[in-house]
Amino acid sequence: MTTLLDPTAERTPAARPLSPRLRSLDGVTVGLLDISKPRGDVFLDRLEQLLAARGVDVRRYTKPTFAKPAPADLRRRIAEECGAVIEALAD
């Protein structure tokens, strides 16, 4: 069993089921979301290289600031364009 903690300031946490795991990345576009923390792009650059070497279609996205949730239009765009997303943060 996996427990996810939501860091938002909700008094009553919303129940969110986990998305099913993908069996494979074959034919899946993977979005890499940089949340704009320092050096997150360094990690994502390397991850993009590794995924591309496996033939995975990768798209990059960047949040305007790490201090706020991604804008709705960015979240919508990622959902429309990608079958999986990896979000990275670093310091």
C-alpha cells in the first residue's frame, strides 16, 4: 500500500486515487515538468537523454514559479499532450 501526502493546506485532505501504472512507455509521450527550482533542469536534461535513448517521445514544460501550482492551462496542455509526466525539483 502506498500513502501519498498532499502538502497543500487542506483541513480535510481530498481522496485521490492513484493513476494506474503504465506497463510500458512504448508509444507514450512523456512530459518532463520543471517546477523552476534551481538545478531541476539539470536532472531533467539527463532524464530526457536516457528516455530519448530508449526511443521515448519526450516533451518539456516549465512552471512559471515553484511557489504556486502550475497554471490550469499548463496542466491542461500536459494532460492533452502526454500519457505520463515526471515532475522534478532540486536545490
